[in-house]
Amino acid sequence: MDAWITADAATTPTTLVAVTTATFDAAVSALGGHVREWCARNDFAGENGRFVAIPDAEGGVRCILAGCAISAGLFAFASLPQRLPAGDYVLDLRELALDRAQIALGWALGAYRFTRYRRATRAPARLVVDAADAARVQDLAAAAYQVRDLINTPTQDMGPAELAAEVRKLAVAHDAEYREWVGDALLEHRFPTIHAVGRAATAARAPRLAMLSHGAPGLPHLVIVGKGVCFDTGGLDIKPADGMRWMKKDMGGAAHAIALAGLVLAAKLPVRLTLLVPAVENAISGDAFRPGEVIATRGGYSVEIDNTDAEGRLVLCDALAYAGELSPDLILDFATLTGAARVALGPDLPALFANRDEVADALIHAGNATQDPLWRMPLWRPYLTMLDSHVADLANAGPSRHAGAVTAALFLERFVPDGTAWAHLDVYSWNDADKPGRPRGGEAQGLRAYLEFLRARFGG
């Protein structure tokens, strides 16, 4: 990832002079000469998202005026890496109230392209920043790239084994402990719902639970859990074609969990960290779990399967129950869990559920501070009746589509021990269309907010 660099510019950088429609007149007056006339010829007056190159006396480029909107924050110049000619650029913000490190991060996010299966048509333009700004955003940019890469990779190359390998790779990089339970070992070690969801897949795609552990026992214990459904057919309650088309992204929660764990380790936060990734493929075969079955869970509850397409909460419930057994100070889980959350909040706002007001408030504050918004949704416990079963302790779904994101979160909460702080983030993990800094495809949502929250909570 070389979307932006420090002082080691390959060439003499071209200056980008940041302007808005309000500061345009002052900027062109300061540049003098025929700049105003040149801008008029190019119909440019500082509009957001537009730029104009100002020639010098020799026919080269003296500088580039780049229009922006202050309200865009870190995405103010995020479209430029793919639109400016390849080369090195340095940003002159003048008196604009923009944070240089945030701009560098937005630039890096805008430079991203997924190139595993086809070459990029061009190299992105590079932004020259100082070492301090680079250090502030380098890990965040790399984490966002990792989430995007993992989600964009199709299931043929990102099945349960490959997803678990990402956890193992992280453990090796940070000298952490790694363990995994695969196939029937899940039953032997009491992870029956993870096994039930993934048992229909081939032996090469056997379900598994990957675990990373790092840190001294005396430190505050943080457990991060991520839903890793590498492809979701819907099971026997099969999805229609349009609903199945993008289900390679159903492991987006695991991608977020892995990336956040990497950020925690890179930042050397003073915590004992456990990362849990249940990785499965919800496939269809003669051994697929069926509607009406009653399955056991690690948490001791029996669950009637109302809908095999409500599988994410099943793989998570065993992982959450195991997380609770570790007596952590905080459990955070990420999952592309419900379409209902998208109906309620759209693609850009992840739905946050938490059993502690102070945790939810701190996460919302961190999201606002980092331009990484979250929206709290209620754990409205009277809706638990929507998950009633007449043959088991509860059902994994119910006959009503009302409050689907809420009932899914309530299901998960049943497996979190009383007294344990917990937050669940229902993420879309996807951009449906290209936007500055947010190209179409896999997307990281909440990473900046969560790292800011964890820094404030645990220090470091």
C-alpha cells in the first residue's frame, strides 16, 4: 500500500492548494498573475470535488487548485488519488480547518483498489506527508485495506480454512498463541451450533473455530468475536439468486474482528486479547441442518431452527458462550447479521447494540470523533417473545419480520453472561457504489471508532 508516503518522494511533489468556494477569491489573489483568468476559462471557482492545474511560465504545472468541502472531513480529497495523474503531491491546506492526518487517511482509502484478479489500470497519485501524520494513520489504512481485501475475495479463495489462516497469520506476526477446532472436534469440545451450521460443507471446507490469545493474565481481558460465514446459501431455506449474489461478504464480521485485533496488537494496548472467529460455509447437502430441528448450544440452551438462513447468530452463540467462560472485562462482536438493520439504517450506519449505556455512549462518541459513525439500537427485551418455541428454550427466528435486527441481538445476548459488558455491531461491510474514499465492494465500518474507544477505555 503506497497510496501516500512521507518525505521520501520519488519526484519533486506538485503542490495541491486546497480551496473552497468561500476561500477561492483569497487563494487566487495570493497566487497573483493570470490565475483568476485561467480559473474562469476552466469554469472553476473552488467547487467541491473539482480541480484545475495552474500552468507556470515554462508550460509546466505551477500548482493545482483542489476544491473541497470542509464538511467532508477525511474524505475531502479522497477522490483525487484515482483522478490526478500518477506522481507525488503535497497538500497546502492554507487556513482550512482540516486535520492533516485525517486527510492522509482519506487519501489512502481513496487509493485502494482490489487487484487480486486483475491489474490496476493505473497507479494512484501519492500524497507526501510528514512522518508524524503517516504514523498516526498507517495502521488504520492497512486495517481498512485488510477488511476490504478479505471481503472482496470470493469464497473459492476465502473459505473457512483460509479465513482461519488469517487468524493464524496474525498470531505468528505478534507472537501470540493460536488454536483451532475443526470438523468433529467442534462436537468433542462442545461447539455444537458451529458444527451444525457448517456440517453440510465438504471436508475441505469443514467448519472450524479459530482462536488467538495474547497478553498477560493480569491485564484487562478483551474478547473480540467475528461472524465468519464464508458463503451463505441460506441453507435449506435457500436464498433467491439476488439475495445470494453477494454472500461472499457474509464473513465481513470476521474480517472486522481480525483487523481490529491487529490494530489492538499493533497499538500495544495494555489488554489481554482473545480473538474468536467461527468460520463456516452454510451449504446445502443431505447433511444440512433442517428447519424444525432442535440443536444444543454451548450455552446450555436448546434452540429450535425456525429458519436455516438465520445461521449467523448460531455460529456466534457458541463463540459468545465460550467468550463468557473466559471471564472477560469486555466482549465485542461483529457480524453481517441482518437485512433488517440495513432496512432500518441503510448501508452506511452500522447498528450498535450494547448491554451497558456507558459502553454504547463511549462508542458513539468515538465514532463521531473519528468520522466513523455508529447508531445505537435498543435491546428491547419484550421482543424476546418473538423467539418463543414450543419445543425448545428458544427459536433462532420467528414468524414475524418485525424488529429483525433487535431480535437477532436479543438472541445473542442470551449467551453473554450476566454482568459481562458486551457490544454487538451489525455491519453491512459493503459499498454498493463508488464514493470518494469508499470504492464499490467490501468496506470497513467502525474500526476507527472501536480503536478510539479501546484507547480511551484501556489506555495506550
